[in-house]
Amino acid sequence: MPEYDAEKQPATAESFPDLTDPQVDAVDSSQLSRRLSPRQVQMIAIGGTIGTGLYLGTGRALATGGPASMLLAYAICGAIVLVTMLSLGEMVAFIPVTGSFCTFAGRSRFVDESLGFALTWNYWANDAISTASDLVALQVLLQYWTDNFPGWALSLICLAFVLGLNLCSVRIFGEAEYWLCLLKIVTIIGFILVGIVVNCGVNTQHRYLGDRYFYLDDAPFVGGIGGFASVFVTASFAYGGTENVAVTAGETRNPAQTYPRVIRNVFWRVLLFYIVSITIIGLDVPYNYTGLASEGTSTSPFTIVFAEAGSAVAGSFINAVIMTSAISAANHALFAGSRLLYTLAKEGYAPRRFGLTNRFQIPWVAVLTTTTISALCFGASKIGSGQLWTWLQNLVGVSNQISWTCICISSLRFRAAIRRQNLEHLLPFKNFLYPVGPALAAGLNIFLILVQGWSCFSPEFDIIRFVSYYIEIPIMAAMFLGWKFWKGTKLVPLNEMDLVTDRYLIEGEGIAANSQDVNKPPKSAWPTILGVGRLKRVGTWIL
């Protein structure tokens, strides 16, 4: 790694080695290939976060917290995710690596090696459990039609399908995710239109609904502070995976160009897919709807809204579409989990065998190992699919919040080091909310992690729910402190942070970036997020 004195001379594009040259990948067969196209990454980013958390988790959130609690909790979590993704986008556009935010927190990067170790293992477990939870969700959705077909058999079939996609070329994975995500996006748009029609009177009751369900009985805030707090873990589970798109950085062409565009679209995804959908659900579905959520099962509010339109066929259709969404979510989680296990092997945190790749440059050992955790889904036959899915949802939701906190902390350290080493002019993407945004998001995440398990203490203590809400905290702390004391790691000084290794300089295949373009001041994200350029073009056309 070349060395330079930041105080004597500012770094330029020539200061960094060309570590992403295709010839370098050809030398080491254990490296992953950059075969995901910008088109695929954009679609994965848009639709990859739409999964069982939105389609199925909103039912339990509505039943336990009411429409206002659900809307407010999803809005707060959406704001946290927006700030987190802006912070992550800034780092991943500068240093696009497979481990993404887990690598950023670790060895010689932005925080402490022990944090990188704990976070990567935690997030690998998160993705592995997410795969299991999505397969369990298939069993829950199957109950809409029948209780006679063995749910574990459906999970096994879908697990084999997802495993096959993840063992083939990453281009096949990307293309499959592209079409599955496109289907989810069309479904969301269709749901919003149908939901408006149902609210206006085209429903089984033949009457205008308006906002009457917002004030039904105990609504809009059901369960008081406990009900409100419990919705946050559900919302965190639903938004989980938004940050996973950065894990594909090591297999994406032109990441310095692709990821700024991906991150800027997060604002509209949160607004359209979550906030608007949650509002429609609160308006069209009463919180006490029969079968909305219980200990043994739950029904998707999306299915209920389509059924309320007066067509049983429509209800069955949307239920089938939601099942394909669960398969897509499992596919995405397995992909991300295997890449993190691959990163653990490369960083020396796991056996080197997990870093082995096949002829498609896929970490097949990591894929198979991550898949074994999905065997948790078969426990649904003994525990009950609805109950098991709730426990897994809580585990993943808390893990997501821990990851978002670490991303914000890494971002604060990253920007401080960038300024100390005089490299700020090289940032291809800049978080305009720094430093207030990441600091507030980290603090709010920590607060939510501590209070969202309120309901497990009242009216009586529930040990199982308590474990599902808080087990992540001691596990994360034990891994962090254990590695720190064993290895004697320390907080990385700002002057010693590695901002050179993996720095991306290639704008096209084998074409070096123009140093004048690289050294341009980074653009602010806010005008692009709001689509100011598009509005200007529309105004010019009208005039």
C-alpha cells in the first residue's frame, strides 16, 4: 500500500493503486466478479426491501399498536433508514467492498477491529435467520388456502430453488431478483390503487370508509405506550435489507457511479412503498379484524384489502404474489449472508474454507453454510408458523437496528478521517446531513433498542418475548468484548485509517477514471433526491 504525507501534498486519483483492474481479479480465483449490472442493482435496491415485513408484518403491527402507532413508527424508522443509507452510500461509493459496512467498522478501517468482528458475525446471523423467517412466512401465507398441506414441504421446495439461484452465476441471481422485484413493485402500486377504490366505497360493505377505522374503539393508539413501542421492531424488520444492497458492491460494475444513484432513490422508496402503503392499510383494515394477528397465524393486510374489494380471486392472487415476494426476500438474504461469511473468511474472522469459490466465482461453501441455518423454518411444525415467525421477526428487527447504529458510527469516523487526511475532494457522493444526521440516527436507534420490548414486561413478564427482543444485545457485547480482550484491539486513530485499499478508480471495464473528474467537489444529494432536475426539465417543456 503506497504511503503519502497528507499534510505535504493532497491525494489525487494517482495516489491510489488500481485495485479493481480485471487482471487483478484474474490472478486470484477466490475473488468475486463484478457482474451485477447497474440495471439489476437499481431494481434490487428498489424492490429488495419489499418483503414479508411489509406484506405480513404490518398485520401484527396494526393489531398490537393501532393505525396511528403503526404509521408513526414506520415514518420514524423510515427517516432513520434514509439517514443511514446516505451515510452508507458515501462510504461505499468511495470504497466498494463486498463486506460493505461490516468491513468499514473493522480492521484498520474506521472504528475498531473488534466491532467489525462482532458486527459481521451478527449480521451474517441476521441474514441467515432472515432467510429462515421468509421461508416460515410461506407457511403462514399458505394457511390462507389450506391447513392440510404440510408447510415444511413448501419451505423445503422454495429453499432448494433459492439455493440453486445462489450457486449459479451472479448474473443469473441478479436477473431473477430483477423480475421478482419488478413484480413486487407492480403489486405495491396496484395495492395503492385498489386500496383507494376500496376506501371510496367499492367494498363488501358498500360504503365510504374514510378515516373511521382510525377512531374505532381503542384506535388510533392501541395498547398505549407498550403497543406503540412494540411496533418499532416490526418496522425495523420491514425496512431491514435496505442496507444489504451495499453488500453487492464487490460484484457491481461501476459502483462509484451506480451507488450514488441507488442511495438517492431511498427517499422515494420509503415514501411510496412504506408510508403510503401503511396509510392505506390503516384506512381500509380495522385493527381488530378477525385473523389479522394471533398466536398461531396471521393474515396479510394486503390480502384483506384485495378481498374487501369483493373478489375472492383477487385475494388469492395477491396472496400468491406475496409468496413470490417471500421467496425473493429469502433469495436476497441468502445472497447477502453468504457474502458476509465470505468476508469473515477473508478478514481472518472465520475459517478460510468459507472463502472458496466455484467456477462462477460464487462462495459456494459460504452459501451452503448459510443455508443450513434456514433449517430453523422446519421448527414451525412443532412451534406453530405464526409464533415462530414473530420470534424470528423480533430477532432480525433488533439486529437491523444494531447494524444501522454501527453504520452511523462508522460514517462519523469515516468523514472525520477523510477531513484529517485531506481527501474530502475525492468523495464521489457526499452525505449532506453529516454530522447531525448520523449522530441523531445512532442515538435514536440505541433508544429504540432499549424501549421497544416494553410490552414483554406488562401486564406480566413474558420470558420468551423478552429473549426475542433483547438476546441480541448481550451476544453482540460478548463478541465485541471477547475479541477486544483476546486480540487487544484499539480504536483506529484518524491518521492511520486505511482510505487507500479498495479505493475504486475504474469508471468502465479497464478504463481508468479521469483524475479531473475524480477531483471534482462531491455533489449534494438533496436536489437529486427531490428530483429538482426532472422538475426543471418538465417546466422548460411546458413553457
